[in-house]
Amino acid sequence: MKTSSLAVGVDVGGSSIKCALIDLQNGAFAGERYSTPTPAQGSIDDLLCALASVAANIPGEHAVGLAFPSVIRNGVVRTAANLNKAWIGQPLADLAAERLHRPVIAVNDADAAGLAELRYGAARDVPGTVLVLTLGTGIGSALFVDGHLVPNTEFGHLQVAGREAEKRASGRAKVEDGLSWDAWAAELNLVISELHGLLWPDLIVLCGGITEAPQMFMDKLHCEARLCVGTLRAEAGIVGAALATIGSAEI
Ligand code: BGC
């Protein structure tokens, strides 16, 4: 199937909604990046309005890929750990398409980040089992087996030594619990070690805003699997959202 090599990627994060036009040939930004605060606990309409206002910066008819911090099945939101619970059951892809007047594909935000790292970044051409973790407001996960995504894994909600993984080691946990880099890395080591023991991945890729400062924590992490930060860092979600518009056959 012939597709446009340009698509809009929108990443709805816990604190901001970011979007950009992406060149799918190489995963590069084909224009400016725009953002607006996320009304995370606001109404469904509040979030859709914010989405429409930020996407309006990118005129044209390009398809839109929407990365959302929830389990997404067939365009429908199934969980809302860090959003207004009214989102559960909402047909996100249809609602967004109506507001943006363009086709919209909705995917889990960590799955989007993982797709981008697999296609253009740190996990490119890596065979076997690859686990991508996003360390932001929550912990998101994307699991790939020989390049195939197992969608909607929610490892951030795994209980690790009696506490949810994302409450221990997300970027937000570091700030809210006032953790030093040492203390946060110790929490992340617990989470990584638990996941390693369950999945035995070949590679673990860490993404999210906090990975913009890898020198603060990477040498404090230990894992039997290869461990690295994503090449696309905090932008993986936007790029992967755009990539999701062309479907898994072409990815
Ligand atoms: C959500 C996931 C999401 C992750 C990162 C978790 O709380 O349950 O769906 O991928 O946060 O945003």
C-alpha cells in the first residue's frame, strides 16, 4: 500500500500534549514541535479541546497518530490510571477524528515510544525480546518479540516488593517522593530486576523526559540484559504515534 511519508504524531502525556509533523522515512521532525498543558483530571471535552487547539498548528490532511496514557483497544480507552476515570470506555479515536477532521489512530503511549525506538532508535534491528520502559508520570511498557509488538502490556502496575512499580520509579515518583538520584536508581533497579526475572529480555530501553539526563543514573543501574536509554528520548512518543498511522505491516 502506498502511504504518505508524512504523518502527525500527538503524544498525550501526564503534563503536556505535544505534537509535530513527522517524516516517516527517517523519524525526523518535518516541522516545529507544539505543546500545551494536559488537563489530565479535566473533562473529556477539556482534553479534546486542548488536543484540537495544539493540532491546529499543523494544517493539512495528514493522518494523525495519537499516543495516549491508557490501554487502547480498537481505538477505545480501557484504563485511566493517571487521567480522569471518565475516559474509561470512551471511543478516543472516533472522538478525536471528529474534532480534528482527519483520520486518527490511537495507541498506548509506551507502545508508540517503543515502535519509534524499534524502527529508528536504540532497538533498531535488535532481534529477540525487547522491553521499552517510559519513565514519566507513570511507567509505561512496550514489549517486542522479534520485532512484533505485544500491545498494551501494563508493567508499570506490577507490584514490586509490595508497591506498584510506577509508584516507586516513575519520573513523577522521583519528584513527588523527593528521591535523590541514588534513591531513585535503587527503586528503578528493583523494578528492572523484577521485570528481568519475568521476561528475560535481550534489551531494555529506557525512555521519557528523565532520560535526557542519563549521566545522573545510568551507571547506578544493574541488569543482566543490555540496558540503554532510547535514542529518541522524550520525543519517542510523538514519533511512534505518527508511525502507528501506517500500521504494523509496514513497520
Ligand atoms: C498507564 C499506561 C501508560 C503509562 C505511561 C500508566 O499509568 O497505565 O497505560 O502507558 O502510565 O503513561
